[in-house]
Amino acid sequence: MADSFHIAIDGPVAAGKGTISRLVADRLGYLYVDTGAMYRVVALLGLRNEVPLENEAKLVELLQKTEIDMRNPNEGEKDGRLTTVLINGEDVSWAIRTEQVSKGASIVAAHPEVRRVLVEKQQIIARQKDVVMEGRDITYRVLPDAQMKIYLTAGDTVRAKRRHVQLLTKGTDISFEEVYTQLLQRDQQDMSRSTDPLKIVPDAWLIDTSDLSIEQVVEVIVGKVRVVRGQV
């Protein structure tokens, strides 16, 4: 742990966390860990096993019997995914990206015991590795001792436009107004959650991506990491 470097990134939906984290990890040669994907895995497990997503005990039981692994995509997996997600060896990188699973992830993320088990799994993944880990509670719950903590955000309208484009690209027929409403609802859920709510910790570096390109954000983060690590 002493020799590993951890970048913890929190922020609301559609702030660019996934793409930016993935590119930063690529540039630095770190492992990218999408913790949101792990909550999607729990939702997928529930849906596949016909377990109500409100049944916390059953979901935890399923989760404890499941091996979750993540890796940076290899040459044969570069199909647009940000990370490769495996459950018991099965590649579910795209199976967890449906709207049904996305909605389910918000439900299961509210379960304290599910969050506790996943935090343990996330910490195990990060052990002895240089990682870029993003989610909603990374800076204070999962990697509280991370050498760099970042809160990525953007204006509501900007984030809704980004999310709308993502959904349309996937073939989802949905209006901007619906996406905007859902985004505000998701923000409210994330920030008012009784267990590990989305928040800005005092030592986090706040980056508003509203008027910045992805490459500009990546460049500034990579530059700061290299300064902190004495690599410039």
C-alpha cells in the first residue's frame, strides 16, 4: 500500500467520471476501477435470479457467492467499453449497461449491507496497485487515504445533455426532458442517501468540467499526479 498510488474520484452522474478516469488510468498505466459497475453487477444478479431488488439479505447472499473482477480492456475487448467486468469469469461489461440494470443499481446502492460488502471488494482490488477509482463515496469511504482526491462535476443541463446523447447512441428512445428529470432525481437520491451519500470532502480537488474538454481535464489531472509523485 505504501508504494501504490491511489486516485479517488467522486461526482454526480454524467460529470465525465468514467471516461476521464479511464483515460487518466491509460496515460499513467494504472488500473481503472468503476465502482458504479459493481452496483450494476448486484442489480444484474438480482434480476437474473429473480430476487426483488428491495430484498437486501438475498442480494447480499448472492453477492457473497459471486466473484467480481475488473481489468483494463485487452486488445480483443476494445469495443467502446471503459472497463472489463467479470462475474465468476463471465464478461458482463455490456450486460450491466442496460437501462433496467441502471435503474436497479440505484435501488441496490441504497442498501447499507450491500455497500459494506462492495466496499470491501473494492478495497481488495486496490490493494498493492496503482488505481484510478471512481464512484460516489470513494474519497471518504473506499479510499480515505488516497494520495489524490477529486470531485468531478458539471452543470445540471450540461450533464443531462451528455446523458441524453449517451442514451440516444445506445438506441434508447427518450426525450431530453425525461433525462433531465431523471438526472435531478438521481442527484437527490445520491445526496440524501442515509448511508455514504455523495458529498465533497474538505481535501478534495473540485473540477467543474462544464466548459472543459475531456482531454483538458485528463491533462491537468495527469500533470498534477506527476508533480505529486516527483515525476517531472
